[in-house]
Amino acid sequence: MHISFSSEDQNSIKGNGSFLAKELLGSLQPEIWPFLLEDLPIGTVLVGGAIRDRLLNNYNSIPDLDFVVPKHAFQISKDLAKRYGGTAVHLDQHRDIARYVINDWKIDIASQIGKDLNDDLLRRDFTINAIALNIFPTPAFIDPAGGLDDLHNKKLVAISEQNFIDDPLRILRGLRLVSELNLKLESQTESLLKKNAGLLNRVASERIKVELERLVQGPWANDVIPLVIKMGLLRPWSLSNNEEYFHSLSLKNVSSFTAKELKIALPLVRLSNLLSVEGLVKLGFSKKTIKSCNLLKNWQKRNDGLSFRGLNEVDRLQLHIDLENHLPALILMLQTIDQKIWLERWRDLSDPLFHPSSPIDGNTLKDTFDAPEGPWIGALIHFLSKERAFGRLRNREEAFELARYWWEHNKPFCD
């Protein structure tokens, strides 16, 4: 069901909003949830992302369900797991926050904090995340901070400075929301985030990593990242020259890229030029991501402005070995005419340079020469890959002939 957050809807909300609230709840398809609404106690409200995203017409097949219940959140999660299967996880015992996990669903359930629900909502980060949908007996919005107005105007407004001091990750989360949803950051909120940017260093690295991974994938990340740099938000983990880099990165000439290619290229380019290698390690990024970022940085430094025409054959082959799966990230740095040429060749999976491989595999080489395991086989494969990449091998027979020649001349060094 399509929800249109129009001026008429805004007027309806300012009345009682019951029609739109009921329509929104229906659009979230509670009939496909892995439990029944009746399993939740009276006084349960839906909060956060599910409401925000649906009012912005962002649809997820598995909505981001986040409930506040009067009390006993973990016990409710355990009861659901007992009744329907799945697992109940205690995320925060002190505040009684639980997660019910079943198949692809992750449903967060938290006990209300504060003297009442309004008090609970006003302890959240931004007004658009402090909107609740009362489920029983009749769906209705609860909006103590004016989040519906701000959502209608696509503004990101902080509720209070203390809420960011209590959990500084909310500073980064706000910029991630701007990156994902194209929100306008209210000026007073921007000042508040900048003032408290230094507190992010107190947050667990894993939580920062998760927010950053989402931020760099956002459709409006290139508008947000200069603000992240200006605030010094990631200074403990960042490169010293990243502001200069992002000023030079233009996305005006990406017409040659498909959406899938940009999805490969942009997050890696942003991450590798936003964080230092040491920063990536400290924040707990995977070894694979760190390696990809490091390789991209190294090859970016070797860009001669001529689309790497100055490289010798060995280095040019190594470039394509290193970045084969992430080459669109490097292609972003090239001139438009060269972008087209490189992308066409990268899309051709049979291109021997852009997708280098030996015409003869390692096991066949060992059997052919009755040779033992050793580094020689890697050297021969690399040699054959280079000869194939630069057009000096036309067929498999030529490859075997060249391999025999190489073996005869290098055998003394392979024992």
C-alpha cells in the first residue's frame, strides 16, 4: 500500500490522525509478521524506523520493527520464541532491551523508560525517531517532539543535547540518516553535533563501524562526507588530507557507470579516502575491506593522469590482479573518455587483461611437468597470465609450448 505524506495528511495528523495511523499500520502488513499483534500487551507502541520510513514512502519487505512495551520486554521476547520458534536475545539487561530473532526478522522490544511514554520518546535522538504508533485499541500517532512536522519538511532536528551526551553514536547516526534519506540538517542541530563530535571516541568501535558502513552507501553520502570532515567527527581514525580529496571528487561525470558499478565503486572510494589504514583496523573492519582500501589507495597514488599508460606490463597486470573485483572504484578517478573504455573492457569477463588468468591451471602444470609443489608454479602462472593479457598467446597449444620453454629455462631454479 502506498502512503502519501501530503498536506492533507498533515492536517489530518494535527486533528487526530487516526485514519493515516490505521493506514500506515496496514501498510506494514502485520499479517506477515512472525507473530500476532495480540501477542503484545496493551500499551505497546511501534516506534522509530518503521514509521519514519513508511511515511517517507520507503518500503522494506521486512520492516524495521521496534516496539516499546510497558514492562518485561525480555520476557515477552522469550514468550514469542517459545510460541513461534526463533531466539530471544537480551541486548541490554539494565534497560531491559531485547531482540526477537526468527528467520530474516530482527524485532527489537524495549521496556518503557521514564515516568511515561512521552518521557521515553523525548530521550531519543531526533524528532523524526520519536514518533510512536499506538496499536491498541485504535491506531494513533504519539508525537511529543513534533517529529511528524519535521518529517513532512524533511528536516533533521535534535531533541536535546543531553541525549547525545548520553550516547554520542547518535551524532554519527544523524549524518547517516541525512546520507540515506536526503534530509536537511537544521542549523542548531548541526552546531550541537559539531560541539559534541569529540565524544564519539567514547563509543565502541563496532557501533561506529556499522553506522559508517551505512553512511558511505547512502545515495547522498557525497553531500554528507564533507560535513563529517568539517566537524572532525572521525579525526581519530581519518586521513589528514581527506578534505582536499573530497573537494576534488566529482560525481557529475558518472553517466558511463551502471547503478551496480556505482554501488561497487562509491562506498569503497569513500571509505578508503575517509579513514586511514590504522583507523580501519581500530574500528574493526574486516581484513578483506582493509586490504581492498589499501590497494585502492596505493593505485590512486600511482595515477599518472594518463589512465596508467605509463605503467610497464608487469605493473599494469598487477593493477588488474589487485583490483579486479573493485576496478570501478579506480575508474572513477579517470577522465570520462577513459572511464568508458575501461568500463567496457571490465564488463567483458573474457578480457585477458582486465580479468587476468592463466590459460593453464596449476594442477595441469604440475601433472605436465611431473613437478613438486613450490613457488615455481605461481611464477609460471603469473608469466602465462601476463603473456595472455598482452595478446601474445592465441590458444592453449601456444600456452603449453611457452610453458615448456619457461620450464626448461627455469627448472634449475625451481628445485
